[in-house]
Amino acid sequence: SYADAWNWLYITNVAIGRYAEANDAIEKLLRVDPLSTFGRYNYAKTLALRPGQMQDALALTDSLFAQSPSFGYYTHAQIAYYAGAVDEALEWSLKAFVSGPLGERIAADPISRSLSQLDMLPEALRLTDNARYWAYLNQRMWPELIEHARQRLILDSTNENNKLMLANALHLAGDVEQAQALYEGLLSSRPGVAIIDQNSESVAPTARAALGRLRAGDEDGSRELIELAREDLRQRSAADFIHGEFYRAAAVVAMLEEDHEGALEHLERAIERGPRDPSLFSEPAFEPLLQSQKFKALGARLESILAGQRVNAQQLICFNNPVADDWQPLSETCAGVVRL
């Protein structure tokens, strides 16, 4: 009957790739405590991933407002972000940010993610130093990203999330060998278990480590990690725990298996599904696709979608700011922007 324990069990099962068990835990939590804010937050996100249940997810999210406006706004922001609606996620995140101390604490990172994806770097860097990681990642500012991740690891050298963030930064920047040393350290601490990035709820780091082993000539080791990644993708699919990061990881796995057409199909689904991360096309595994016309077209499509959402976001914060009394954009952000 202890709701917090069921929430922790949900989080733990997601972290180790037991998605059906995670679904069971969050449903049990809400039977124990239907008014749990954390429970409704996590369950709303889960429902949003299931086919045909988005309206149920949004209704559950709306029910949070009476108890915690900050969590209501924040949950709406997370659902919009993972659906690829970056401009909508920004609006909800801003409302969360000014809703009180809790909102200010939890909404800074999603605001930065949205703003940096929409190519508003100065705005993205204003709120919190932690947000620099997402800003640099989305802008593909690799030296800055790596240095920031190194500093995080220096400050907390035992934090595995910090190790993973630096490994991902190095790998996406093209330094596969240095990244691999970190990935191998993480793998050695969990024999036979995939690395799952808790920030993006993705098994992509395991697929990246498989590429690192392949380039080092360890084909058997690479195959072992590919199978771990594939098992995670199977478990996600069976539990309807799928968003765009699922397809990103699937695309990397397909490239490792030399299935270029399959990889391109997964990339297309990743763009359609969201979230729409500009670093998507920076995966070293996609290097054989760099001259592919379809690969280039998909990259251009993502840029076009984000450009349209940037226009919407500029109209929002420059002319229809929903939180104007508490937060204003930088003057440079709105310089030259015309009301539509």
C-alpha cells in the first residue's frame, strides 16, 4: 500500500528495460493512490505512448492542475515534447516555470531543450547551468558539450549518468574510441544488461557501444550488444513503450547489421513520432548514409519542421507571451520578428 515504493519500482523497471513490469507497477500505484501526483505524471506519459490513448493521457494530465499546477503544466510539456511538438512543449514549460518553486526547479531543463532545438541558444542558456548540456547537444556544439560533460563528471565522478553523458557526447562528436572506454566501464558494472539512457529513455548507448566494439575488431562483443539492444526494442514494442528514441536506436542497430533501407525507415519514423532532436543525424553509425539522397532529404525535413516550430515559438514569446509578468525573452530574440 506504499505508493512511493510502486513509483520507485516503475522507475527501476524502466531503467533496466522491463517495460511490461513498469506498466504493471504504475497501474498498481494508481490503484493504491489515485491522487498520486508522481503516479499520474508517469502514467500520463505512459498512456501517451500507447496507440489511441493520447486523449486519456491529456485528461489525466488535466486532473493534476487542481492538486499541483506545476506538475500539470510540466506533464503537458513532457507529452508535447515526446510527440515532437517542441513549440507547444515550450509554452507548457514556461507556464510550469513561473507556477512556483517546484515549477522553477523542474521546468528549466525542458525549456532549454525546447529553445535550443528551436535555434535560440542565448535563451536556452539563461536559466540553469545544467541546461547547457541539452543546449550544446541540440546545437551540435561538440567541444562545448564535451567540456561541459567533463566538468559534470569531475564534480561527481561516481555518478553513472554523468559518465554516460560524457560517453554520448564523445561518441556523437565522432570520438568513438574515447567514448568506448566509458561505455565499457558502464557495461562492466552491469554484466549482460543493456545501457539505457534515463534522460531519453533510450537503449541507443548500447547500440553505440556495439559500434565501438565493431570498429575495434570485436565482432562477437558487438553482436552481444546488438542482441541486448534488440531485446530492449522487443520489450518496448510488446509493452507499447515507443517514442522517437526507439526508432533512433533501431536505426543504429539496423546500420550495424548493414540494413541501410531499414535504418532510413526507422529515421523517418523517428522524425514523425518525436522528439525531434537535431543531433539525430550525427550518429557515427550513419556515416555510410551521408551521400544518400533520402538521408539528406530526411535531414532537410527535420530542419523544416523545426524551422516552422521556431516561427510559432517566436510568435508565442514575442507577441503572445503567456507568462509576460514573470518572464520575458531577450530583446535580441524578438529583433526583426514580425507579427503574423
